[in-house]
Amino acid sequence: MPSTSYASIFVAALLCLPSTSTAAPSSSSSQDQPVVRGTLKRLKRASSTVDEPWLRGHRDYLKNKYHPGSDSKSPAKRQTYGSNQIFNYGADYAYYTSVSIGTPPKEYDVLLDTGSSDLWFVGEDCPTCANSGRPTYSSTGSSTFNTTGSQPFGISYLGGDVNGTTAHETVSMAGMTIDNQAYGVIHIFQEGSLPQIVSGLLGMAWRPLAKLGIPWWMNAASKYQWNQPLFAIALSREIDNPAPLASEPGGSFTIGTVDPSVYTGEIDFIDIPNGWNTWWLSPLTAVTVGGSVLQIGTQLAAIDTGTTLIGGPPNVVDAIYSTIPGVQKGTGDSAGYYFYRM
């Protein structure tokens, strides 16, 4: 099997970030965001087949996401750092990890999403999930499950809505535990909104995007004394693997430290623009294509581990692909995409 290569993805600004993308919590209005600088290599697709429904659904979701019309009271504890295994599902289709919830704890796989801020699980009473094979969440038997003040909860997608109710529970990941963490239990779920292998989603973006209060990672940053004020995500690539498994070990998630084995070079810290502590954003002014630098004006690039696409303003995308020989524009369900052979 080919050796593993790592790449984190900037989405909505047409940039691939190599090695580890790292997020650093801060109390100031301008948060430091580390970026590893390195060299990208062009990767070949394992298949040239175009799945048009997949293209349409992911294009519409990306457009909708970026261009749309209770803190823990537990005694403070200390832990310098923690880590979690990440899995690569469907040959770079999605990346997920595991969290434990409840007392006694039960473990569930969740999509790790730096493009949103809430934690939610698909509940066992979801009628559309009965025959899907999806592992669903159950609060049965947990002594810390709390529905006091429960309210309706929902997120809208172009492909459908997910709706449920809020609750509070003990949630643990990477060796760090938050009591009374707010989360959602989804009762109405549109299949296709989430990879079938996972039970929910863990949002790792900032508080202003959250509907349920303080995100889990921000609670962990407040409760624990991290060795370094950051978290890091390394994502593998299986695109060169001719026979990938449905789910492969796919990288790592670390809190309070960076794994030096997954990147080379130095880490530069880039401030998130003032007033934009929503997604993990970085200014982007130019793209290098075939050794030539293309100025694209001042754009903001969002680092989103929950989206597989690289997207941007139509005029910028068109300018980039116009520099690549043999490019063809997609039509119909493929409109907005560009195709070329290497």
C-alpha cells in the first residue's frame, strides 16, 4: 500500500494546506492561527468517473454554508495535551473521530468539522434511520443525561433539515472531559447530510456560529491547562491508493500540542481578521499555478475539515482554471466544476 501523505484543506478559497492545520484559542479579538508552509504535490484521481448527484449536492451545500441569504461547572483539572485517531472514510470523502458521552460513557464516531460549532448526534428514534444501517445515539442508562431547559434544535441544509432537541451530558475526547456539555439529539434527519458510518458531528469552529452555547473545544480550553494553546488536525490522503478500504486510519487530532511527525518546516501563525472569529479564516491574496503567481485580490479562506471541496468566487475560480490547458467547464449538475486530465 502507498505510504501515507497528509494534507489539510482550506475550503472556500481554493487553497490546499499541506500537513497540519492548527487552531489556537485566544481571549483577544484577533486569534492566532498557525499554518504549516510546505510543498504540495499534484495527486492523481483513482477513478475518472463523475458522480453528478454527489457533485451537485456538495456544491449546493458549500454555497449554502458560506454564502447563505453552558459552560462547565466542574472543578478545574489539568492535562497538558491529548490526542485522538482520525479515520479517512471513502478514500478522502470524509474524516471522523470518536467521542465518549454519558455516564457510564458510550463511544460514538462523529464527523470532525471545523466549519461549524455545535455537537449533535442522530437519535435512536430517528424514523428515517431505521433501515439505513447508521449507528444511532441512545441516552438510555446514563446517569448524567440532562434535559432541563431542553429546546427545539435544528440546522438547515439545501439537501434537507436536521431537527431535534437540546440536552446536556458529560462528553469526553482526547482524554479531556466536559460535564454538562450542551448538544443536540436529532430526531428528524435527512440521509445524505452525513456520512453513513458516523453517528453525529462535532463542530470545532467559534462560538458565534454555535446554536447551543459554548463549543466543546472552547470549554476544554477553559477547563484544562493546555501545554500549547492550540489544537491540530492532520488529514491523510488515499487518492493514490488503488484499493483503499472503506475506512482507513486517516490522521490525528491533537489538543495542546502538534505532532511533529506529520509536517516539516516551521509553523507560521496568522491572525484571524478582527471581527471574524466565526470560521477559521485566513487572508488569501494569490495562488500559484504551474509556477506562475496569480493575484486574486483579498479573499478570506476558511479551513473546513467537514467539506471535501475547494471553492471560491466564480470570477476567481475561472481565472485560476483559465491558466490550466485543456480545462473544461462542467454543465448541468456539474455546473461550477472544472475538469482536466493530467
